[in-house]
Amino acid sequence: MSSQLIERHSRKAARILDSARELVLDHGVRKVTVSEIARTAGVGKGTVYLYWPAKEDLILGLFARELLTFLDEIITRIAADPATVLPRRLAPLLIRTGQHLPLARRVQSGDADLLRLLTQQAGDRELFARTTPSALCETGMPIHHRHGLIRDDRPLPDLTYTVHAVLTGFGAAMSDPATAPLGIDPDQVLADTVAQLLEPAVAPSDSAIAAAAEETLIVLRQIQQAMLELIERSQVTGE
């Protein structure tokens, strides 16, 4: 997979990506120019175009790399411990890991220029939408349901909407730690809330958990591969 990430093979490309990230976070997409990115990275303007056809491609690839890091972390955690797929554990993991994505947070805070750039192509827009914590949980709900990791006494669409509402609310609250009362562990409160709302009265077997984890990993790796393909499309394949 790393062969598709040109920064793994070029220190100049890595500096360009770091500089672009810093400048976009500080000034926004509209005010950042290729010349400024090159100057900050310590390279010539033409060097940027050796790796990316345009500023928009660079920013698109930068955002995709951020989401790829997010997916890599979730996949690694589930692969190492299948029980991570349990709703009470998966929900806090998705929220907390997602909070370490500065570009995604900038979009959520209302950066219209960045959002517009990222959603120009329908395929890219749909792929990015699949990587939000709520969307990933919703994608996994049929898998959880099939293997008995969530309750079966309520319609699946109701449970799916519950996940969306809970994660949206907790995500907003947990992004501002100052709002939490002293002594409260938001991760634990979220875990307890999800467990009470979604999980069955009888705990699933280890084999059911393992099967659900395996199916979840298949889906996540498909999204991961699609993200890598987007990154590859956004950059120049050779110098």
C-alpha cells in the first residue's frame, strides 16, 4: 500500500505535503498558493508540479491521506483485538480517532472552500462521506445485527438512526472538552450509552465477535483501498 504514497519515496514530496497541511490549516484553501507551498517546503514551484498537477489535486490527496490514517488506525485496532468491534468499544474509538483529523475538523467547522474542493467529484464526495464515524457505524450495523452484536427486538433502521444521533451528539460534545463536568469520562459515558441502547441482553459468543470483526475488516479494507486509489489519481505517477 505504501508504494502508492509518494512521500514514502520522496522527502521533497513529504515536505510539500507537510507545508500544504500547515498553510491550509492556518489560512484556508483559497488564500494558499502553490508558490507559497513551495516556498514553505523549501522547493521550487515547478517541483510541486512534479508530484501534483494542481493545487486542488494536492489538497484532495492531503485530505485523503488524513482519512487513510484514520482507517489504518481502526483496522489495526480491530485486527489486533476482534472485541474492538463491539458497539461499546467501537463508538468511542471512532470518535476519538476522528478527532485527530485537523482537516476534517476544519470542514466540520464550516470551511466552505475546503468542502467545495472536496466535493467537486461525486465519487470523491461519496467516498469521503463513507468515512465519518456515523457512516462507518451505519455500514457495520447489518454485520453486527447478523452476528448478534446488537439487539434484535427493534427494527434495524431504528437502531441505525440511533447510532447516527448518538455519535453526532457525542462527537460535537467531545470536540469541546471544556463542556464536560469535572470527573466525567466522556468515552465511558459514550460506551455505556451505546451499550444500553444497542447491545443485546445476552452477550455474543467469541466466535460471533470474531466473525463480525472479520466481515467489518473486509468492508474497511475496501474503503481503505478506494482511498489509496483516490490518492494515486490525485498525484503525478512519475517524475
